[in-house]
Amino acid sequence: MDKEPNEKIADFVTYFNFLSFTPTLLIGPIERYGRFKSTQDIGYTSINIENFLIGWDALVKGIVFKYIIAELIDRYWLNIFSESSKEILHMANNMYAYYFYLFFDFAGYSFMALGIGKMMGIKVPINFTNPFVAVNPQDFWRRFHISLGEWLKDYFFTPLYMFLSRRKKLKKYPVTRQNIALIFTFLLMGCWNGFKVNYILSGFLFGLFSAVHNSYIIKCKKKGKDVFFGNMKPVYIKIISIFIMFNIVAFSLYIFSGRCPL
């Protein structure tokens, strides 16, 4: 919980409002107390026509995402083939369909929460910013379920990395420390959804991809060049990176869904 300067304990009424705030209570962005309090302290000054219209736009966008696009994907794409089918084309269809379904379903809830909050004078954080064009794992988590990524970074990854940094045996291995912290952070993310094999395995995959990318970036810095793409034109690098990232995310979320028959 974020603490305000010179404040030993949270104000009871504000904390109750924070815990019971409907738009972020059950699903959507993960709110922080300090951020919530700062917007609540502004009071009625933030309830105006401009913010109402901004909130209305976000609410409508969320409704379209959740109740139209996600619903159409669920009815006419996601369930074309049986979940138990092991044919490659059927599995590929289910994998990509689930990625799009999950995004529009979850982002829809998040935009509705943002919109309702805005109309009530409460600033709810943006949770999705077009994850389909992410070029690497770090970029992806700056676009997909942003609030969860930030929460895990602040309350788990950073403390774990600092703990590992104090271990004498790991002093000489900063990359190893980072990668261990990354993998365990994403394992926690998997467990966040439940203690099931598909959740834990998908979390491990996301952690593994992040650790590989982290090692790649550090190696590029040491070599002073891109050790994978070489001198390829930036536009081609971006296209290939988006393609790779899109597919590994789709695969990881397919595992997460529990729909993979393998």
C-alpha cells in the first residue's frame, strides 16, 4: 500500500472507499491506494462535463470490446473447432482465437472500469495499449494488463532482486539474478490466477521468454551490436519482432487457457 507523506496509517473512510470502489473491485486494473486517494482528494472538481465525456467514450469502447467483439469471437471463431482436437490447424485456430478473445474480453472490462471511474471523478489507470504490436516481452507487459505488471515489479520483482543481490554466491552474476527474479515473478503471476498446471506453466513460459530477452539485450550491449539481427534494417527488425512476440504470447495464453489438448 502506498503511504502519503507524514501519514502513519490510512484514513479509514478513504481506505474503505478504495477497497469497495466497484470499477476496480473484482476485475479490471489493479488500483493503488495512494493513487486512488490523490484523485479522491480533488473532490467534486474533477466531476465535470469534460471528464464525463471522456469517461463515456471509454465506457462505450469497453462495452463494444466486451459485449460485441469478444462475443462475436466467442460465438463464431473460438468455438469453430473442438478444444480436444489435436489437428494442427484446429489448434492454431483455437490459439489465435483465444488470444483475441481474451484481449477484447479483459480490455473491455478495463475500459468500462476506466470510463465509470472517470465519470465519477476517479482516475482509473489504463490497463491495455495495443499489445498486438509489442516487439519484446518487456514491451508486451507495458501494454497488456499494465497494472498487474507494475504491481509485480514493485512488490515482488524488485524486493526479490535486491534479496538475491545480497547473496555472496550471486554477487558476480547480475544477469543470473535478474533472470531468476524474472522467472519467479512470472511464476507468481501464474499462481495469481490459481494453482493449476496450465496457469503455472504459462507463467513459467512468460518468465522464460523474459529471461531470454533480458540475456539477449545485455549481450547486445556488451558486444556493441545486435547479436541476432545484425545490420538488418530497423523496419524489418520491428516486423519480425512483432511476429515472433505475437506468436509466443498467443502460445503462452493458449496454455494459460487450459484449452490446449497436448
